Amino acid sequence: MLVEGKWTKDWKAMQKADEKGRFVRQVSSFRNWITPDGSAGPTGTGGFKAEAGRYRLYVAFICPWASRTLMARKLKGLDEYIDVTVVNPVMTNQGWSFVQYAGSDFDPLFNSNYLHEIYTRADSLFTGRATVPVLWDMKQNMMVNNESADILRMFDTAFEHLVPSNVRLYPKQYASEIDELNPRIYDLLNNGVYKAGFTQSQESYLEAVTEVFSMLDELEQRLEGKQYLVGNQLTETDVRTFVTLIRFDAAYHGLFKTNLKRIADYKNLSAYMERILRLPGVIETVNMDHITTGYYSIKDLNPAGIKPIGPKHIDDLLRSVSH
Ligand SMILES: N[C@@H](CCC(=O)N[C@@H](CS)C(=O)NCC(=O)O)C(=O)O
């Protein structure tokens, strides 16, 4: 991680643990918002007006938080408004890198070797982990935001006057339902799988894995006779759920030991996952080679770096959707 702008320690999968050895995710530090007129958003400062070609999103295809911002970019038709740079899926001792790999990019702005260099450009004394996604303002050479939940939400409205869209990921009439569901899905499922995977004790593993499956069971029930989780229309809650579902059978089930069931064993969740995968543009945000290569290269969890051959049903699904 970076300490006062200097890379100090080799990268470790486990970020922080609480007193019971539970995984704790770092809080994001750049919280400005792009808005239609450049006025300040709910957090941070103003000065980030929605303009074509001004912003760049640094992402990793392996990362569910980065992927939800990529999904919002596609679903809202923002391809031409927000540029994307993809890092190499394998974590190095210095975190995310721009070393070449099929489907990843060089850093076109600064020709950086590592993502942490982007953080020190934004703040020469930055302390913390250099995480994806990063939303960068190419006009002012500043980091706008590195919190995917904010980015997802600003993409929903900031460019609306430039790119009108029928998709509304955070519709007013469902705001309270979304706000009620999101944190539970985040805690028990999105981050729950990481808590199960990176835990330091049997007790907290069991706690996390039980929560993961209680949330999957709840969502399975909720989807009975429904297409989407909230209001029967696509919302950000679906985007946030999808990114974990699509990684589940291929990565979390094996590597993170969340193996009581697969998503394939849930009828409604499987159909729901495929429904979302078939929405225009979504398949382009799912790079299964990056996902499996990235997760299975986490040395703390898989020292020999062996990448599993399957699961076949996920390969088959992706193949059928991309044809
Ligand atoms: N709060 C961030 C979390 C992002 C995050 O944890 N990203 C992980 C990848 S999935 C990362 O970049 N980790 C790098 C590291 O921990 O050094 C968000 O949701 O945007």
C-alpha cells in the first residue's frame, strides 16, 4: 500500500482484519461527483461538469466494484462519454499494473507501470490502497472519485441531458427500497464472499458463509415470479447483485469456499443472472479469463497459482450469450 505517497509494503490480499479476524474493506477517499453543470454533488467539491471525452475510468475486469461502474456506463449508453482503461488481472507486489495482457491496456495518460502512480498523481501524499475503479478527470488532471457506489449513481444522472436514456438505475419512486436492500446485499453477499474467502478463523468463515447463503436464499425467493429485484424494472440493485452472481460459480465457490451451493443450483437466480447478462452491452463488461486468472492468482489463497479448468456451465453460458 501507499504511505504518504510512497509504495511501502508488498501487496497482500487481506486488507484489514477486525478483532475476530474478519476481513475489513478500506473506505474510499476521493468522493467528488460529475454533475450536469459542474456544481458539487452529495460529497466532495464541484468543478466536474459532464462533458464528452473528459473522463476516464480505470478498472479491473476481475473486480466486482469496478465492473458495476462498467455496467452502468454500458446501460446508460456512455461509451463515447467515458473512456476506459483496463489493468492487468494479476495483482503484483505493487498492486494493479499496466503490464500487457490480452484484454488489458497501457495507461494512455501517463504511461504508468502501476495504478498506485495514478493515486500519487492525484495526491502526492496519499496513504492507502490503490483500488479500482478510479474515475479520472483528464481536463484538470485530478481524481474525481474512487468509490464505485458513487460512480454508479452519478452515471445514472450526470449525462442525462447529453445522452437521454430509458434506463433509470436509481428511480425516485424506488429509492427507499433500493436504499434498504443495497447495504444488506453489499454486506452479506458482495463483500460477504470476500469475508468468507479472506477470513482468518473458522468461526468467522462460518459466520460469513452462512450470511452469503441466507442472502442468496432471500434473493431467490424475492425473484419468484419477478424479473428484477426492485419494482420489476432494472435498477442499480440488480447491477450490484449481478457482479457477484456472475463471479460466484467460477471464482468464489472454489477459491473463497462459498460452496454450499452454486448459483446454477438456484433456479430464479440463474435465470435472473442470464437475463441481465443478455442486456445490451453487459456481456462486454464480463471477461471471464480476467476473472479466473485474477482471483486464482491471489497467492495467499492459492500459492501454486493453479487455475481451474471449469466450470463448464459458465463457459457455455458466456459462449451462448456472445453468439
Ligand atoms: N470502495 C471501493 C472498493 C474497491 C475495491 O476494493 N477494489 C479492489 C478490487 S475488487 C482493489 O482494487 N483492491 C486493490 C487493493 O486492495 O490493493 C469501491 O467500491 O469502489
